[in-house]
Amino acid sequence: MFGVKDGFDIVIGNPPYIQLQKAYRANLKYADLYKDLHYKTFDRTGDIYCLFYEKGINLLKQNGLLSYITSNKWMRAGYGQKLREFFTKYNPIKLIDLGPGVFENATVDTNILIIQKSSNLNSLKAITLQKEDKENIRQSLKEKGVILTKLTSEAWFIGTDAEQRLKEKIEKIGKPLKDWDVNIYYGIKTGLNEAFIIDSKKREEILANCKDEDERKRTEAIIKPILRGRDIKRYHYEWAGLWVIVIPAGWTNENRNNEKPEDFIQKSFPSLMQHLKQFEAKAIKRDDQGDYWWELRHCAYYPEFEKEKVVWAETDQALNAVIVDKGIYLQKTCFMIITLKLKFVSAILNSSVSQWYIRKLSSNLGNKGLSLTKDSVKEIPLPPITPSNEPMVKQIESLMDKILAAKKQNPQADTSEWENEIDRLVYRLYDLTEEEIEIIEGGR
């Protein structure tokens, strides 16, 4: 502190960005260095810049000011919840969400926050800069900035008074997806895709090399079709002819009786093991594995992939949901929802209301991309199904049948007319006014 006893007047900085889950050295992550240091903003899935915010404010004298430029992900990401809660205990003054493309050599979307070490006056002036605003940030903030007065630990949303009221209305009428009768899971992590994810040619080669029909049936049963995030489109998916080898953790021990594991698996799947053996050295080293190197990691929900599900990609230019058939597995770049209301949930997630809402709550990736994590999508408020609105719900599901049939016949079929009809029904479910619909459609 160089002799400063009561704290600094100003702390300015550009903290480093280091994911706390990143390895510091073998068997030790950055999170392990900080987990017992009593940081209120600590989250194992977070980033070290969050801790720098807390440290910087602690170094201030009363009424002192901190100004940092950092990644803007803390505003919306799940790991930023503790940091957002921490900020509400002080007095945020200005927040400038710079977005993408500000710095030529930086891929991270950034923000500037000025916060005072004093009681919260609930008058944060904030702006999300557009391209034309970046010529004169001070002037843009003065003319276009909005005052945020209801900040909590939930995602911080920069919007006009009308947008704030619309967001609150959607939340008041709807119920977050996480509170519906649904289960949300992410796709499979193999730890070694080059071994466990194969194309159709390799699958046919493995099956052709089986010594008899019994081996072929056993082998065929554990090679499952798989989708990647890039295969997920709105209302349809484009399978790339890829397959995943699924021998779940625990399967070998449950079936081998008293045989040695290596002997049992070789005897059960000789052709398959001929393929996997070439990757043995790499497979042994991976973190994501079961009891043996040929098994996938422990996962309680493998049977869920055998059901119909609503699926979306973790990163995309919009929230694109699709109903995926039974028995199709997903890579870790996808999430899936298991629910009895597949058509309704899929329609609401694809609707313009959800597109508008998720863009306010999700982190941006570059100019167009969105980070569509489980934490963000599960917060989307879906309108409840009631006796009075059930006819509209049935209309939506009927329109979904038309869209799905058209997309199945031709994935490029133009279903915009039916999608627009769904939008109109969804607007009614949220009881939106013409002015509120204009906000939704203007922000798509």
C-alpha cells in the first residue's frame, strides 16, 4: 500500500482473464489457490477478474472510486451471480457495455464499470454501445444512457424504462423453465472424440468385421447416432452421419461376472476393440472416463437420450430449438430438455418473445453469437397452461405439427407463415400490447 493506511481514492485497472477451472499445474486448478481465501465473489466456474473487482474495492477508502475494463460476461453468466450481489452492496455509477469489436486483437466482449465504495444510491447510468456510439462514448452515455434502479444478483439487463417494464411483465406472467416439470441435461463428454465418435464408414467397417451375427447385434446396440451443436437448426436438425460408441461407466463390471475386465471386453466386442485399441494410450490419460479406459464417464442420465427431447446448441446466433428423435445422442455442445410438453416448450423457446428475452440475459459471442448456457435458458419464463388459454396452446401444438411435418419432408421448407401465427398466439399468452410487441419485434 506504499504507506497508504485508509485506502486509495481511485483504483483503475484491466485485470487478467483466467478461468478458475484452468489448470495451474498438474492436479491443481486456479480455483484451488483461491477457494479458502474468503472471497465473497469466488465461484469455481468463474474467472479471476471477478476476484480483482472485490480486491480493488477493498483497497479503496470510503467514497473512493474503482474503474475497471473487463469481460462483460459477469453481467449475465451464472458465475457472475456472486459478483453482481457484491456490487449491490456498493454504489455502481456508470456501466458501459462495449460489446464486440472494440479492440482489434481482443476476442472478448468488454465493459467499463465505475463503482463507488459507498451506500448504493440505485442510480446506475448504463448503456450498451452500438457501432455509431463508439466514436464518442461520453456523449453517447449522456444522451442514450438509461438509469438502472432495481439491480439484484440476477442478470443485469441494460434497457429503457419500457424494456425494463416489458421484461418484468414477461417474468410476472411466465414461470421460469427450470420450475416446469422438466429435466435439463447437457450432451456427452467422451474426453477423446477421435476414438469414440466415428463416421458411418468406420461404423460399417467395425460391423463388417464382426465374426458372427451375435457380435454384430451387440456392437450395433452400443453405437448410437449423435448430433453436434452445429447440426441443430430451428425446428429441424441435420445429422452429419456421426456415431458415438457408448459403453457407460459401470457396464463392464455389471456384466463381466468373474472374468478379467480386459478379457471380457475383448471377447464381447473384438471388432470394436480393434478400433479402440489404437487410442488406448490417449484414452487412459483422459479425465472423462469410466472404470476402464474403454468406458465413457459416469453419467446418471444415459437412458434419457433414448427419449424424445427438445434440444438447443450451447452457442448459436439465436436460440434454435428442435425436437430430436428417440435414441439420438448429443455431443457436449448441446443441451436437452425432457418434458411431456415437447411441442409447446419447443414453440415457446423458438418464439420471438423468447428470442428477445434471451438476448437480454445471455452473453454475446462476437457480433452475432450468443452463449446459450443451461443457466440462461432455464430462466426463460414460459406462460403457464391454464383452462382459459388451453385452446391457444392446442392451436400452437397444431401449428407445430405442420411445421415439423414440412421440415421432415424438406428441411429448407419455408414455414415462416406458421411461425408468425405461433408468435401471435404467444403474444396473447403473455398479454402483450401493440407497443410491447413493437419492442419485441424491433429487437429481433
